[in-house]
Amino acid sequence: MTRKTARQTDNVSPSSPPLSPETILERLSQEGVKFLRLQFCDILGTVKNIEVAQSQFQKALRGEVMFDGSAVEGFTRIEESDMLLHPDLSTFLVFPQFSSLEGERGKVARLICDVYLPDGTPFEGDPRRVLRRQIERAESMGFTMHCGPEPEFFLFERGEGGEGTTRTNDHAGYFDLAPIDRGERIRREITNKLVEMGFEIEGAHHEVAPGQHEIDFGYAPALQTADAISTFKFVVKRVALEYGLLASFLPKPVAGVNGSGMHCHLSLFRDGKNAFDDPTGEYGLSSVAMQFVAGLLEHAPGMVAVTNPLVNSYKRLIPGYEAPVNVAWSTSNRSALIRIPAKRGNSTRAEFRMPDPSCNPYLALALILAAGLDGIQEKLEPPPAIQRNIFKMTVREKRHHKIRELPGNLSEAVDALERDEIMVAALGGHLQDHYNAAKRQEWAEYSATVHAWELERYLDLI
């Protein structure tokens, strides 16, 4: 995501109003829906669902469908396994038809759910609940956070047996057109499916690396954005499958080219107005904006284990490929962690360039919001903006400007998370314990594996 024009964010998408159960039942009947998916996600961001048939629609809408929480990553112990899915009725949609076979089987609809315990209390380890807690905290301070994400992904060919490869289906570059860009048709198909589902698509184009693409969708409140990211990834993967391709949101699937990020354009609104905008402030930014930016910078090392959650994430966060590694902000260059795009008024925002699309969007946005709110509450001040290309600075120059670097690998990132009390509190004890344990295990397995690079480098030499 480089050399991009400013996003048009004057029109902020409102949250969808909740429908009544009766209205949803009527829509299900009118559209011939045969199956209803009750969707939720585990702590790592993997989307899960329970699909119910027509005879169970009313039970599902009443929040009476139960599942085994002990079978879901990071949820609960086997002796406390029963959990309930409470559908958020504002998330109702009917999936478009992805294949002729689906048309024969009947339409499918979905509702995104919050996870509850049998006694009717919200489950503290539900990632959606973690984000809701920070949204409620922001509301108590008079703010609503809006986010416009820019998720990138690769399209790869599949092998003869259907297995994934890292062979790209084109050799195009940034903003290229067909026939060099062979992903144009599939991007249009993805866009059409998303529009059918109610997405506001702002743009779609080929990215820097061969086989790399980006589709941007509307600026919206945080919870709606997190829901949209999960849905977007499902649609991209499903359409790619229909074309015989593999869509991957892995941050760095191919060495030597740019990785995939998910820059997040952030702003706070208060009383319907952008709280970041102040024509009299430095750079046209309000004190709220400066404090929010300061909070993001202060807690970036502590949140990176969540916004960039894979071993592979840290192979994107290296110098030379336009991914941010330096904890700094700027109004003019993209080498910093945070950039302030030029537009002001309702479009005033901070572009947070660290996250990648493999993250759990609920947890990532929860920690982003928690960090920004901490900056406001503590009245933090950001360091001076860095307008130079940080990638070309010497170590001495970085030290002079007090520019820190992000953790260099997943193990260091988890260490930083555990040291950051604000980020730990935002996750909550249950989820933080399970998340850190999962990431420690992931790092241990990676560290114990003998990789092809090691054999190629050392086997004959040593």
C-alpha cells in the first residue's frame, strides 16, 4: 500500500440497524434460504460457524443454539464446555451464490454471534466481546472510533492435486492493467459479491508484488469494520477457489518482494464530528488526535503480537519493503509507523501502517482503540513528526530522534505484550493467557523445525 492517493472518507458508513427476529424470518422465507450460519471466531481469528436448517431458525434467533467451547482455540476447559451463540441481528445477510451447485442446494444466510455462558453472561474470552469493551470505554469518554482498512492478499496457482503453491498467476506491478494484470477479472468478481452483500467498495487494484492485490471498503465504526474484515476474507478465498486459485492473507508468502499489510485509517468522532480535526492546531490536528497518535506509538511494541500475530509477520516487518519497523509518525512519508494523510475536515485521520491481514480483527482493533484512548486519558504527547525517510537514517540519527524499533520476531513481541499493562488489561486475563500460550507454542514449534534455508546454507559446508 504505497504511493496512494488520499482516501475519501467524508461519508462515514453508519452502523446497520438491528432487524427484528420477525423481519429476519420473513426475509429468510422470501429469499428461499435453506441454511443459516451462526458465525463466531476463536482467539486466533479463525472464523467458526454452526449451520442450522430451517426447522431451527427460530431457536437460533432466540440465542438458544449451544456449542462445545472446549473444542475452540482458547475458549474454555472441557469441564466448562457449554456455550451459547447470541446472534447480532444487525449482521444478517444472505450470501450470494458462489457456484451453480450452491444454487441447487438453496441459499445460505449468516448472522455473526456473540458468545455467552449458559447463565446468560457474556464470555470474557470472546474476541468480539473484547472489542465491545473498548467501544463502551470510548463511548463513556464521548468517542466513537471509525476505521477504514486496506487489506492486501496474494492470488496463487494451485498444483495438480489442488494443493497451494506460491506461483503467482501474473507478473504485474502497482496499478497495472490487463493483460499484464491477470487478476482484474477475479477482483471484479470479488467486488460484485461484496456489493451484493452490502459492502461499500471504494477501490480495487493490483499491488506492488506479482500476484498481489488490494480491495478497499468503506469507513465504518470499529465493530462493523471487524465484522467486515472477517467476511471480506471469506469472500476473497471463496471466489478464488471458484477460479481454481488460492487466495492467501499470509503477510510474507514470497521472499524478495513486498509483503501484505492491512493499513488501518483511524479517527474518533464526537457528537457527529471528527474529533481529530482542528484547523487551528499543528498540522490541522486537534489535541485529541495528537494524544491518540501518542498512545499508538507508546503501545505499538506491546500490541504488535496481536496486530502482527504470526512467525511469518516479522518477515514482512523488515527494512527495504515499505513495511514500517520504526516507531515514529509523519505527515509526509510512508516509512513511519503512522502517517497523517493530507485531507482534513471529516476526513482527518491517522493511517496506522503496522497491522497485517492475518490478525484477529476484533483483537487488533480492540488494542488499537485501547492504546489511543490511553494516550487521551494520560494526555500523552507524541515526539516531533519525522518528515525524512527513516529507512535511510543511520542508527545514530534514529537514536537522536528517539526512534525505537518494533520487536524483531514473535517471541520478542509476546514478551513486549506481557510487559504492557494497558494491552494486557484490554485483552483481559482469560484471553491474554490463552493467546500468549498459543503464540509461545507456535514460536517453539518454529524454532525446533529445521528449515530448507538451513540445509541449503550449511549441509555441504559444515
